[in-house]
Amino acid sequence: MVLVFKTNIFSQLEIHVKAILDSFTQITSVNFDFEDVDRILRIEATEDLTSDIENLLKSKRFYCEELT
């Protein structure tokens, strides 16, 4: 399953955000598209973690909203 989010994350924070997301064993891949105006976060996971990811990143003061 591929999850796609609009964020306010910059390339300098990529390693930090990936470390935060390491707590999810269901995530198999994390990619960013910093050239996109929405600074896309694309996650491949074995189950739907949309709410969990949004809540975790928001608790760390990042903007994170699912793109549908």
C-alpha cells in the first residue's frame, strides 16, 4: 500500500523524519519529493498507517496531510 502526504519537510530534515518513522515496522520504504510544491512524503507500508503517521509527525510539529 502506498501512502502519500503533503508536508512542510525540507531536505535537511529527511534523515530526522526517517528516524521518527523507523518506529513503524509496517513501513517498507520512505521517499520524499522536495521538488514538488507540496514536498511529498511517499510511504510504502503493509497496512494503512495514515492516521498514525499524520498524528506522529504533527506531534513533532511537522505539517502532514494525506493527499487523496
